[in-house]
Amino acid sequence: MTCPFCGHIEDRVIDSRESREGDSIRRRRQCLGCEKRFTTYERIDEVPYMVIKKDGRREKFDRQKVLNGLLKACEKRPISMAKLSDLPTWPRTRCGRRPAA
């Protein structure tokens, strides 16, 4: 991180806190060159997962839509609700782990 006061490249993190909303991290830093303190915010860029339909349309991945389809398909089968509710998160966790091509 570059110091906004002197332009020195090295600093140290004094304090880290998650924001109230939980979508960013606030870090309090101190420059090792001029010893002034400054604050940085780090946010995760969230790319929405898209589903490509048979006709070529793209739609946002909707967990509830998948769960409703699974409930309808497994209506008369002995499958627990807990197992069904875990299934729609499987593609998202699997896609999140894969390295970018």
C-alpha cells in the first residue's frame, strides 16, 4: 500500500475491523517512512453467477428457483429437507473453487 502523504511503499497494519454490513474490511495502517496513519477499505468484488438457458438467454443463478424444482421433483421420495436445501449451494461452492481458465 502506498502512503498518501509521502508515497512510501511499506506500511504496517495497526487494526483491522469488519464493517457493520460485513461487506468490507476497514484497516488502519501506519507508514514506515513518515509514521503517519491512514485508513484503507477492502471490498470483495462479487461477480454474479449466470445460468445459460437452452435458448441462449442468460439469467442470474437463483438458489430458490433450484430448490423449488428439487422440492417438486422429490415430493414423493424419502429425501430429507436438509439434504435438499444443501444441494443448490453446490454449484456455487464448486465454481468458486475452480481456478480461472
